[in-house]
Amino acid sequence: QVQLSESGGGSVQTGGSLRLSCRASGNIVTITDAGWSRQAPGKEQELVASIDFGGTANYADSVKGRFTISRDNVMNILYLQMNSLKPEDTAVYYCSTGRYYQGTYYGGYWGQGTQVTVSS
């Protein structure tokens, strides 16, 4: 029905930048809300950013001012620009498509994830 594929992860030093991309197949993605989540070893999954179809974005306090989520609704691509990276940003990052419900984003379909490692 919907398939998501993340790319752009890698290893960087503290203060570096990465841009993650999420390519979606399925026309339904063009009319859904979307987001990026991350999970570090031994930690619970954390929603770091979400965006509605019109481009209004929300961010976790831990990444606000450093990360930017954006989307290309024509090409069905979701981006996460990550600047000023810190070791605590190290995690597997997952993109998703879902829905906002009463102000809260809920992911429905998820990608397989891409590893981001930030060295101190």
C-alpha cells in the first residue's frame, strides 16, 4: 500500500550536518501528514519532527533550532536537515506517514530506518 525508504544517514563529528531523505511510493503519501522519529539503543522511540500536508512543522525541544523537516509533495520526498549535531543525536532515524489527531501526530506506515552516528 505504502512503502518508505530512508537514506542519507552516516557518521559525522560533533557540530556536523546531515540531510536525511525519505522516498515514498504510493499516491496516498501526497495527502498525509508525515514525520521523523529516532531510536537509540536501550531507549524508547522519540518523535523528533512532524509536518502536515501544508508544511506546518512541529519539533521536539531537543532538536528545535537545529533540525528542519520539509517535504516535496510532488515527488513524494520527506527531508530532515540536521545541523549542529551532537553525540546524543546518535540513533536510527525512521520516517513515517500518518495523521494528526487533536494536535498529536500518529505514524501509520514506517520505513526501515537509517543510522546516524555522531562522534564526540
